[in-house]
Amino acid sequence: KTFEKAYQQLEYNSYIPSERKAIDEAIDALSTRKGEINQARIDGRIEKAVEAAINALSLGLSVDMVAKISGLIDDDVRGLSNKE
């Protein structure tokens, strides 16, 4: 693994500055996109947890139980129960 990293660094250094800049920009763009995708996954999980909490509250489960099941905090669950 050390040799692989050294080889990659040697290869990177063999490019002219404009090529290295393009590589760096592409890596930054990929990193940004990866972050956006991960955030979308997190948002989706939260949305599903909220939907599950709303359903559980409508079935009469307690705020504490819904919080434990959904992974949401008690205050957020209470907020959902007040919206109904």
C-alpha cells in the first residue's frame, strides 16, 4: 500500500501544473458530490423515521416509546404529536 501511494504521488507529480489543477478540481468535485449523496441518504433516513414516528403516534404509542423506536429525540416526537 505504501508503494502504491508513492507511485500515485510520482505519477501525479509527472503532470504539468495545469493537468494537476484539473485533477485536483475533479477530485474536489467528486468529493463534493459524495457529500451531497451522503446528506441525501441521511435526509431520507430522517424522513422515514419521522413518518414511522407519526404512524406510531397515531396508533397511540407513548412519546418515549416512539422516540426509542424511531431514534428521534423526545422533543422532536412531542413536536410531531402536537401537529396531529
